Amino acid sequence: MSKVRVHNFAVSLDGFGTGEGQTLEAPFGHAGTRLMGWAFGTQTFRGMGVGGPGEGSHGVDEAFASNWADGIGVEIMGRNKFGPQRGPWEDEDWKGWWGDEPVFHTPVIVLTHHPRPSVQMEGGTTFHFLDAGPAAALEQARALANGLDIRIGGGATTVRQFLEADLIDRMHVVLVPIVLGRGERLWDGLEGLEERFDIEATPSPSGVVHLTFTRRS
């Protein structure tokens, strides 16, 4: 059966996966680019058109960042990763942060309490809007994935919900040496999570630590 994976998910030392105050101009809220600075300098992120100046030009960071798309057939993301709107859709012309040709090149399921018609983009990405819990969303994702793996793309609440449901097989979390103090936390309610996974830590010269969680047999 296909695997459920998380890649390149960055958290602060105090466990926040995004800052407070997300807006159109600030997708990570008050965290700005600090959570993803390790990645923005990598060739992988620059190739996706979402990179730029950053601290992540080290080979260790590149090796992890480049695993992002291998073998992935579908991404599942929360609505806040798709865009800054809340509640009923005020603007159904909004098609995500990524422009006319998003980086995914696969179907993407956006979890929302306010479903809307699917949006087909250039490059093979189609956004599907689904009001469902983790298990039901995963069932639909597998139907779209043609046997390939499913990536849980975030944000922190979405990753946490899939962890709570014990549906993630492999997870790459990047521990970034900053303290945010507020925002959206990843680890709340997940006491004992380490008992389900084998965990490896790989430090990088950029200052981050790559944590790989692999489900125990």
C-alpha cells in the first residue's frame, strides 16, 4: 500500500510550524522567512520558484529538500496552506500562493469546511476542496494517487491531525533554532509520539537539525 509522508516541515524550538498573523503578504505570519530560510537557498526550492536568498545552500539541506516529490501522487493540505481566507469563500478566483503553475504537478486535496468546485491549473495540478477528516481524506487521496505515495503538506494543524489518527508512515521535520513564542503548534496532544517511530537526527551546518520519523513495524 502507498505510504503517507511529510517532507520539509519546519518547526521552531518551541514547536511552532507557523507564526501568528498569517496574511496574503506574510504566509508564515510573524515568523516571516525564518522557518524556511534553511531551504530557500537550496537548488530544489529555487527550481520550484519558491526559493531565494537563504541559509540553506548546504549539501545536507539539499539532500533532504530534494526528496520532496519522489514517488508522490497526491498532496493533502489544510486550507491555511492554500491561502489566507477564512470562513466562506469571498473570492473563488483565488487559486493559491503559487501562481498559474503550482509546484505540485499532482492532484491536491485542500481540507476545508467550505467545499467549492475543483480548480484545474497548468502543469498537472488540480485542487480539490473536501470537507472530511483524515481517514476519509486519505481514502479519496489514494483513489487519485495511482498507487503512489500521499504527502501531507501542512500546516501544523493538518499534520497534527494525521499524527493523532496514526496515519503517517514517514515524516521529515526540520528543527530550526529560533523561538517564535506564538503561532500554530505541531506537537500539542501528541505525548508518547516517539514510541510509534524510529527517529534519526541529522544536523546541518546551516544550524537546523533534520529529524526523520519512520513508523515502527
